[in-house]
Amino acid sequence: MSGLSYAAPTSVDEAVKLLAGASGLAKVLSGGTDLLVQMRSGRVKPDLIVDTKKIPGLIGIREENGSYVIGAATPGAMVEAHAGMKAAWPGVVEALDLIGSTQIQGRCTLAGNLCNASPAADSVPALFAAGATAVIVGGKGRREVPVEQVPVGPGRTSLGKDEFILEFRLPPRPARSSDAYLRFIPRTEMDIAVVGCGISVTLDDKGVCTTARVALGAVAPTVVLVPDAAQALVGHKLDADTLAKLDAAAQAAAKPINDKRGTIEYRVKVAGVLARRVAAIAFDRAQGFVNGKAH
Amino acid sequence: MNYIDTSLKVVGTRPIRPDGVDKVTGRAVFAADTRAAGMLWGKVLRSPHAHARIVSIDTSKAEALAGVHAVVTAADFPEIVSEEAFVGEGPMNFRDLSMNCMARGKALYEGHALAAVAATTQEIADRALALIDVQYDVLPHVIDVEAAMADDAPVLHDDLFTAGVDPAPTKPSNVAKVVTFRKGDAEAGFAEADVIVEGRYTTQPVHQAYIEPHACMATYAPDGQVSIHSSSQGHFMVRAYTAKLLGLNLSNIRVNPAEIGGGFGGKTLVYLEPVAVALSRKCGRTVKMQMTREEVFRASGPTSGAAMEIKIGAKKDGTIVAAKQILKYQAGAFPGSPIGPGCMCGFAMYDLPNVDVVGYDVVSNRPKVAAYRAPGAPITSFAVECALDDLALKLDLDPLTLREKNAAKNGTKTHYGPTHHNIGFTAVLDAVKAHPHWKSPVKEGQGRGLACGFWFNIGGESSAQVHVNEDGTVTAATGSPDIGGSRASIGMMVAEVLGVPPTTVRTIVADTASIGFTFLTGGSRVTFATGMAATQAAEKVVEDLKRRAAQTWEIPVEAVEWKDGKAYPAGSNAGAFEPLDLATLALKSPRTGGPIIAEVSVNAQGAGPGFGAHICDVSVDRETGQVTIERYTAVQDVGKAIHPSYVEGQIQGGAAQGIGWALNEEYIYNDKGQMENPGFLDYRVPVASDVPMIEAVLVEVPNPRHPFGARGVGEVPIIPPMAAIGNAIRRAAGVRMHDLPMSPPKLRAALDAASG
Ligand SMILES: Cc1cc2nc3c(=O)[nH]c(=O)nc-3n(C[C@H](O)[C@H](O)[C@H](O)COP(=O)(O)OP(=O)(O)OC[C@H]3O[C@@H](n4cnc5c(N)ncnc54)[C@H](O)[C@@H]3O)c2cc1C
């Protein structure tokens, strides 16, 4: 019977060495809420598990020159409890907070959600919309890439065998900026997104959008950025015409499949619906209107 | 004795559930919690094909694997002749059950058991399964009920000839039987009608989704004695099926009932127990088996999905003059859908002069259906109650008024034969009318639906013992597994009769060797039938206690009265004696005849039918097609609520399961006939936040055939929800949803179609 080794290194170098030297399949472990489930079902059979949680800095949130840096293994519950993050990035926080239940929140991470590379991952459209970057470490050293370069297909990432994500960086926030995330699920919780949408905007003092990023989940092999949808917002207030253009751009970008979670026709329509609803929340927040959480 | 009009001290109160502490602290022993020294793990190899001839099964490599102690296939089970079984709930044939537990000749659905192994660890068992070489001849398959009825459909059973048609067919088909129920002349009735509504409805098979997967542990000892620990709705049922499937004597099998983590009808038959015994018989070791959730979905029975046509004709004033229904129920891989009750229940609530119902029992390549709360009734009622709503809309009549006009009353003769007596349907409708929910205006943007439901409830064979312990406390033992709080209600009835507090009565579920035969927990029968046996046993104890007091006082037994847990002289003429309480009498028992105990077995008749009506308010998100249940009220005639909290719990649970059935639950098959959603992520039962507070309104029209007036309550509440929600959607959003589940994509598509 093949063995399974587990290591919990206490430094980046040690972790990279373990990954580089592994024979067979090595998997990085953050919260384990995807990995352990996949191992139990027999879908993934790793020979080595490298747990990142003991590496200094992997768990925690800090501020650096006006931007937030989130350790890759920081659990959802910790992010949700961080007042600064909630104020600056309510969309990222609410997206991460949608993952699973209270129990899952104690473990699940942004890194795991991104690197599991599911097109339906909830925090990923919000991270894409936020313009977040991932700091990746590996045998060749350290590199910082936009998050949208990490997932490349269902279950696949651009990371090398000896690489892992160390932390995420969110850009500094200008005035009148905010974000939002909504997903559609047939139930009210504990479900997987049929469509997800994250939008981040900055407005001028008249409420006109100056910059925008729009991302959709569960409508393509990976989460996708939708520049046309962002373009529909920039230069406009959120009037009926803008909403209609946003809806159309989101629908046009949606290239989903028919599967047990939804039909193509339905997913395309809902992509447009969510884009409108999410934009409304993000605009409200950017103008200082108080909004509840997405769920 | 009958206590219906007496003043009650215990029955009708809400004491703490006797099995509650064990359950919330995790101490309760479920079947999966059992362990034994030297125990092996049994696992099942299942067919990946929906329909295939089994050319060969080579188990030699698996047998040779170190740690494997036994491998069984159908060859290790006796071939049984076709014989109707009256052991479980609903129709079953022993031969079919044998072939369902272990495929013989053909695999009839994906997940069908082909072989099983017993090994020292689960990992070795898994590896052994992978070493079994099965050669298949894959056959065309059929999943859908109407496709299975088509002339050119792949036929599952060469020896299945449609029963109930004349002349008898000469060609086998997937239609196991046709049943018809006729009253009056439907065609003549329709000719008289001012308005007619028609519709075609479909429902999906839905799983009971009990939280505990099937599990058991079995030992076949060298002397042929078999012991089984398992979770089921009836340990006598497990004993009967296991004996028959393995050719054993009942007296050689002892089944211990484990705590059960939900059944809802789905544990009224066996899957694992005969297999575990067969494995143990082969290797002489104890074998434990437990299904995964995936196995539960792929291999255990949901209730039927169906295709239905309905037509109802009425006069302008709402008087229904004719009703017609065609029902096609999926049976799964073997005959035996609940088509009979399906044909009876839909129209049973109404006083209809002309009725014509035809039902088809149809096999296809999916797991054999099992009972699920009020088997068959929720399906037919979805069509009937939606059609009635359409009729109300067409006539511009209030939907409650329409039901009141046509409601069955005492003396109404049903279309399937019996005449209703002592029923409470009009009392239920009165309670709806008086309820604040019904009287409140419908909120802006919402819609309100009303639907009703009927279930027979059953009685049958039950045994109960009442022991007075040496200190005067009481043990009540029955043969009924406790699924819905029956330990509490049985103990309360015994306490009421004995005149003692319910906390001094401990109710237990005794194993098959320790109590008389008891039919399984199903058909909402336990509080009625086992409750009747326990009440009578307690009465016998009271008689005995009175005799003992009379003996002590040396007065005639007629001069002794039993009150509030004590024997009193019946009047001043009887003599002046200090009353004797239970503890004193128990202490004296060695001198008054020995242990104080009574056992009563009954075959209870006269289970009163149950009626319910549900009111549901929904809002519809027209852009996503999502339905939100805003308010839900379930009114039901419960006869007498012995423990009102558990009655309310039954009603809330049934309604919650109905909400899942209505909105999201379905089996998704790929083109190979394999289920794509065998887990709770994609088989969407409602989560807590999907379900609003369900207000249960208890109407009590006593059932005179039960000592306290009880009727079964567990099944009625799952009947109305699908139509109540469908009717609410119709009124909120203007579209009639004919197909379950009324999921967001379907509703959005219907809304788009309606807006052109
Ligand atoms: C009950 C339940 C409910 C769930 N609900 C949701 C939901 O609503 N929405 C949703 O999006 N997801 C959901 N999930 C999935 C899962 O919880 C999330 O994807 C979560 O974010 C994964 O994070 P993790 O830290 O647990 O990942 P892990 O399981 O630790 O890892 C996941 C993958 O990422 C890789 N990985 C982890 N960390 C790194 C790193 N630092 N660098 C590189 N690769 C890494 C791992 O090797 C693995 O392949 C649910 C899971 C469960 C069990």
C-alpha cells in the first residue's frame, strides 16, 4: 500500500525544498476543506502533504503602505473579523464569508479557493475584481502576479511543482471605492454557485464611475474578468441604460456549460441579473450608503 | 377502556423526551456505532451500468488477497420462488428483494449489488472489490417512466407480463400492472359539467434523505444462531426478510434494534443485513457493513417519480361532477410502486359522484422504490390539488370554498370502496378559515396557495409489556422502533393509565427475542396500534394491582378503586384502609403473587384516517426564478395529540421534506443511466434557512377506535406542500408549474415563456 507523508515546515525554504524533492504527487495544504474532501472521495491521492500553516506570516493580515496583505493560509473567519478589511473590501470579505458554514470558515482560505481552481469558487471573482495580486514563492525565488493568472482551467493552476502562494496583496483604495459579490444558488446556503459575480468600482464625487473591474464565476472554465462589462460602467452613473449595457456585456461574456447545476440559457441570463444587482450594491457602498452582507 | 372524554393528566402534556439526552450528547448507539471483537468490514461491489447482463463474476483474485475472509455473490444465496411478501410497507416480492440485495443474471440499475467482500479493514475490502472481475454484456437502458412504457423500450424482466389487463398480454413489458378504480360514470359527469380543467403533471423520484446511511453488524455463529444489530423501521421485518432470503428459521435469528437516524419509509426493507449474514456464514466472523451516502443514493429506494394526467369537471357553483386521473408511477427496477394508494388518495378527500382512475406500475433502470411518508399520496395530490386551484381560478371561487363545497364527510363513499367514518376534514377546513394566516391579506408581491392531503393510516400487529419494578417504577417495552418520539408517547399513555408521572415510566424497544411480534414502524401506526397494546397492558396491570390490594385488605376486588397511582377502597362500605401506592404494592408483590407484569398483543383495527390542509405564502424572484417561502401554516386533524410537541415535529418535518420535493430535489441521470448527483451538495434537500417557521395547527377530532382518540400523524403533512407551493407560485407569478421540482431554471423559463 502506498504511503502518505505529511510535513508542516516552519520556513518557506523548507517548504519549497520538500515540494521540489517530492517523488510522486505533492499537495500544498492550507485549510484542507477542498483537499481532504477530495482525498476522502479518492479523487486525489497525494504522496506528500505540505501544510503551510506553521510558516511564519502565512496566517494573518497586515497593512503595508495603505494596502492590505493577507497571509495565504488565513482562515475566512479571521478575515471576516477584520474591521479594516471589511471597510475597504466588503466584497472580498462577503465572498470569502459565503464559503461553507461556520465550521468551514474556521479553516477555508483565499489561497485554497483560488488554487483549487474551481470556476465556481466564491472568493475568486471578488479577488479578480479587486485587482489582487498573489505573491508566489518557489525554487526560482519570489514573484508577484495578478490573481487572474493563477487558475488556468478547472482544477489547474499556473504554479510550478515547487511553488506555492505566500500571500495576497490588495491595492490601496482611493476615496469613493467599494466592491460587492453575489452568487446565485438554488438554496439559501451550503451550495455551489450557479453564477457568481464580483464588481469593484471607484466613483467621482458626482457618482460617475471612474474605474471598474467586473468578474464572473461559474460561466467559463475559470473565473473570468469581463472588461466589456467594466467598460459599460466607466464614465457613467448607474442609470437604466448603463445597467442594461452591463447586463448585456455580462451575458455576452458568459460561456457556461449545461450541467447538473444549471443550463446554459439560465446561467447566461442570471449572469446579467447578478451583474446589475452587484453593481448597484458596489455603487451604493462607494457612495457611503450602508448595505448588509450578501447573505 | 376509552379515555376520550375523561380528564387527562399526562396525555396532552409536553414532558422531556426520554431518549433526548442520549441523542443530543451523542451517546445514543446507532447501527454504525456498533463494534465487536474480531469484526470484519463488509463492502459491496456495485454495477456501473444501468442495465447489463452479467456474463461472469470472477472473485478468485479478491479471495486470494491477504485480509479477505469471504466473498459472496448471488450464488451464495438460495434462489427463491416468486412470492408476495407482507413484511414491509408496500408491495414487495421475496424473489425481487433477493435479487435487489444481490443481482442475479442481470444488473438492473447503476448501483445494483453484484458481490460483497468481508475483510479485516475497509481499505483491504476496497482493494478486494477492485480485484473482482465482472464481465458484462451492456444492454440498452430506460430511465423515464413513459419511455419505459413505450413498445420499443428495453425490457427489464423477460417474465414480467402486465397484470390487470384482459386479455392477459403474451409479450413481456415494463408495465407490471394496471389498476382501475371507477365510481359512477365519469363521461356522463363531464357531459354535465359547466367547466372542465385539465392538466399533465410530472413529479421526480425523491429520496427520504434520512441522515443515517444504512448500517448493520451480523454474526453467524457455528451453531447456526444469527445475531444482527441494525437500524431499521422494524427489527421483526429485518428478521423475516433475512430468514427468507437465506433459508433460515426465525427462531435462529435475533435482531437487535439500533437507534435509528431517520427512515421515513426508506428503512422498511433490507439491503445489507442478508449480505452481512451471508458473509459471516462463510467466514465465521462478525461482519459490519455501512453504506456511504453515495451508495444510499445509488442503491436504496426513493419514492416514485410519475407522469399524470388529470381532468376535473364542475358546475358553475363549484360542485364537482366528474374527475378523472391517469397515473404512471415508476417502480424502479422491480415491480411495486405505491400506485394503489396513489389511485386512492388524490380524490379521497372529496365527495365525488363520478370518478375514473387508472394507474400503471412501471419498472425502469433505477433503484427499486421504497416507501416514503404516505407512499403514493403526495404525487397524485400534487396533480389533484393544482387542478382544483385551476378550477377555483376558472370559476372565480375562493380555493377554500371550493374544497368546503366538495369535502368528504362522515358517510361519504370513496371511489375505491370504503365509506368515511369519524373523519375531521371539515373541521380542518374550518380551522383554516379561522386561522390568522388565512384571514390576513396576501402581502404585496406574494402569492398564497392552499392544498389538502389525505392518508389512511394503519393499525396492525403490536406487542407491549408493562413491568412494575420492585420499587414501583415502571418499564414499558414494545417492539416498535422509535422514529418519531414513540417512546415518549407510549410511556405517557402507560403513565396516564397507571396514574403515575411519566418520568417514572421508562420505555424501551425490545429485540425480536424479547417481545411478541410487532409489525414495523410505518403507516403512522405506532402511537395508534402499539399505543393501544401498551394501554391495554397498563390496564391489565391496574387490574392486577387492584386484585393485590383487595387481597391485602381482604375485601372483594370490585370494592377497590385505582386513582392517581394508588389503590383506594371504593367507598366507605368497602372499609377504611390507607391507600396503597405503586411502590408499596411492588414491595409487597412477593406475597401477593409475584412480579407485576402484563403483556398484550393486538391486531389493531380502526386507524382513523388523517386530513391536512396547508397554507403557504411565497414570493418569486422573477429574474432568477427563485421561490422564497414567506409563511407556512399546516393544519391537521391528529385525533388526539398524545405529546403535542412531537406531533408538531412530525408536521413540521413532513412539510419541510415537501418543500424540498417541491422546489429542488431530483435525480439527475447522464445518458448512460448513471446518477450524477449522489450527494447532498447537488441533491438539494432544504437547508435550515430555506424553511420558514412552520406553524403546526392541531385539530383534534378523536378517533373512537383508539383509547385516547389518536390518529396517525406522520404521513399526512408531506402530502400538501408540493401543490400548496405550486398554487402559491401560480398566484404570485401567474404561471402554473406542472413539473417538479419547481427549480429556479424551470421557473425562470416558464416566466420567460409566459411573457412571450
Ligand atoms: C462543506 C463545504 C462547503 C463549501 N462551500 C463552499 C462555498 O460555498 N464556496 C466555495 O467557493 N467553496 C466552498 N467549499 C470549498 C472550499 O472550502 C474552498 O474552496 C476553500 O476556500 C478552500 O480553502 P482551503 O484552505 O481549505 O484549501 P485546501 O483544501 O487546503 O486546498 C485547496 C487546493 O489549493 C491548494 N493550495 C492550498 N493552499 C495553497 C497555497 N498556499 N499555494 C498553492 N496552492 C495551495 C491545495 O493544494 C489544493 O489543491 C466548501 C467546502 C466544504 C467542505
